Amino acid sequence: MKIIETAQAAITNPAVGNLGNDPDKAADGSLFLSQIVRYWNNIISIGGLLLLLFFVWGALQWITASGDKTKLEAARNRMLQAAIGLLILVSSFVIIGFVGNLLFGDTFQVLNFKFFTPE
């Protein structure tokens, strides 16, 4: 009598991690919701970095304008557009957080930032 042992091999995607290993979360939609929150946090982070870049760019234009009215106007407009971008970024963040908590409760944690560090 020969006993055959079968080995179960699991294929994992290192880019995704344990994203698809829980069928219960996939069935109730919380897996999809957590992915949307992850994307939204990335969008907010990239928007914040771009905002900082535009402020610094406008400030450098202002410093190097040396009294030229057209260069000063361009620098002022760039910094004004960055400030408007900040308003849009913050207001969309607050609206998404309010609507998410209203509709989904505690599972939609867009207002909780997680800073990822190397392990």
C-alpha cells in the first residue's frame, strides 16, 4: 500500500501581498473598500507633494524675478493656484471622510493615515 502525499503550493504576488487571501472580506465588500481607501490615501499624498513643489517653484520664481512685473505676476499666480489646490485637496479629503463615515461607518478609514516604513 502506497501513500501518496500531496503538497499544496500557494502562489503569492509580492506586489499585492495578502490582499486576496480572505474570501469573507471579498464577499462583503470590505476588501474593495480598503483598496479604495489605499488608493485615496496615495492620491492625497501625491497631491500634497505636488502642492509643496508648486509653492516652492512659485517662491523661487518670486525670488528670481528681480522686480520684473511679469515674472512677479507669474510667481504670484503659481502660488495662488497652489493655495487653491490646497483648498480643493483639503475640502475633498473632508467630504470623502464625512460621506465615508456616514455610509460605511468605521470600515471606511480615509482619515487615518498610515506611514509605511521599511520592515
